Amino acid sequence: MKVRGPGSVCAWCHPAVKRHAAALLTCGLAGRVVGAVSRKRIRHQGLWFDVRSSDFSPRVRAQMFWGIYEGAETRMIRSFLRDSPAVVELGSSLGITTAHIAAVMAPGGHLICVEANPHLLPGLRCRTAPRAASLRIDVIHAAVTSHCGTALLALAAETVSSRLGSLRSHETSVQVPALTLREILRRAAVGDFDLVSDIEGAEAAFLLQDPGALNRCRRAVIELHDTALSGNQVSVCDLVDAAAAAGFDIVTRYGPVVALARS
């Protein structure tokens, strides 16, 4: 038997191998097999979801089945936001992380879901309501920006992803309402709150331009992205530094996903 030395790495543990394996497990074909075998009902980190809707692409179904879909965010939500009385979720998308938030919130709590993609709103409302009977739920259709008004949202073909910015070849666009985080909090009449955010780099709008909007935020789970703001490139490290300047400490981190708490 060959014994690996203490500094050696198993071939199956190499990052490139893991990425390739993940790509195979979540390809379109794998997703269609998962959908057929599961009869479009998939268990994701302890919760069951009906994925018959066309909102769920084969790839997303496979990611959910293997626990890859929003895996780090979900684990941080379930361990870090337990018994929260108020949560603002920016980028609720399909409602998967929304369901996990609702599962750990305090009874009678207030959950505010903000989603820019108008095509996802009916499914989001449908999937959220049965899981949050003891909660007050507000669903707000808006992109989170540095201004109030409207914004052009780029939609990727055959996926649920959307983003602000110029169109790429495979994308279409739609005009959507635009709100600042401060205005969202005002409209929802939120006091102290916890934050969950995955809005493809738009976190810069409040972390860099209006950190005061976070004055009553106690904890946050945020997936950070490299982005551009006012023509300048902004890195994940820049956004982490901005969170620290706003009074937050990193409690835990997994790649670009960070859990923050007030210092």
C-alpha cells in the first residue's frame, strides 16, 4: 500500500478535480435525471421543495439535490440567524434561502423579501407563504441601487440570475423599480434587523455609498462580488473593508460568503 506523506494531497481533493466533479454533477443532463428520479420534489439541507416550476432549470435542480445551491449561505443562515425577529433579504430569487430564513426566525417575526426579477415574483410568493404562516411577510419588487427610480436589469437566458449593468450577448433586459436599502427599510417600517444579501455586486450601493443604512443592522450574511461603482472597480476585499468600517466583524467566511456581526 502506498502511504501519502503529510504534505501530499489526494488527487480527488484537488480543487480542479472537485470543480470538474461539481460541473458533471450539476450539468443539464444530471439535472434532468435528478428531476425524473425525484419526481420534481427535492430535499435541500433539511427542507423539501416542489421544483416542477419552469423557474427551476435542470442545473439548479441538480445543485439543490447535491446541496451545492447557495450551500454556504444556507448553512450560515441556519446557524447564525436563529430566532431573528426581523430579516431583510436582498435578492430572494427562487425563495430557497428565504425558506431557510423563515425556518429559523422567531415566531411573529418580520421577513422582507426584495427581488428585482419580475418573472420570479409569483413563484417566490407561492413558495414563501406556506412556510411562513407565523411570520409577517413583505415582498418588494425592486433592484437595490444607490438611487430611487428605475433601473435596467439584465436577465440571463435559461437561468434565474439577473444583474444591473450593460447587456451581454446571451442576455435580455427589463426596466424595474430601483430603491435604496434605506428606502426599503423605511417602506417596510423596519427597526433593528438582520440582513441576507446576494445581489451580484450591488451591495456596494450601501456598503460604500450609504453605510448609515446599516446602523440598525445587527448581523448579516452576504455573498460579495467584484463589481464596478461610478466607473471604478470594486473588489471583494474593498467591500469587506467597507463592512469593517461600518462597524462589523467577520464571524465566519467561506469564499465570497461572509457572516458579519456588530463589533
